[in-house]
Amino acid sequence: MGGAIEEMDDAPLTYEDLARMRRTPRVKIIRRALGLTQEDFAAQFRIPIGTLRDWEQGRSAPDAAANAFLRVIAREPDAVRRASGGLWK
């Protein structure tokens, strides 16, 4: 019985294996630092809740534009809120 397990342990990791082993996604760190639930973060910054959950759970990753938006949110969340004219409360 140990043979199959031993073979799995010896197999080299693929790029896909490594991608699945990523650390906590950046968006989750940003959201937690702001003290927001997924629902509140998604609503405040107009990110579809399903998209946010996919990013946080590693099922998909933000594209370049979304990453830029997340960087702005991380650095200046109040500026993003002000720029929205109060629409994203």
C-alpha cells in the first residue's frame, strides 16, 4: 500500500502544483487589513462577490487592471471612496 504514496511523495512539483500552493492571496490580505467582510469589500469597491471569492480562493487571479485597482485600494482606500463620490459606500 505504501508504494503509491511513496511514488506521489517523490514526484516533482509542476508549475500548477506550485500555483495551488500560493500563500494567502493579496486581495484577502488587503480586505482583512481594512477590516471588511467579503460582502462589504465587494460592495464598497464594486467587485462582484463571486469574483472576489474566486480570487481569494485561488480559482482565478486578478488581471493587470484589477491588480492596479487593488494596489490603490490597499494604499488609499479612502481616496477610492472619495473618488467614487460616495456611490460605493
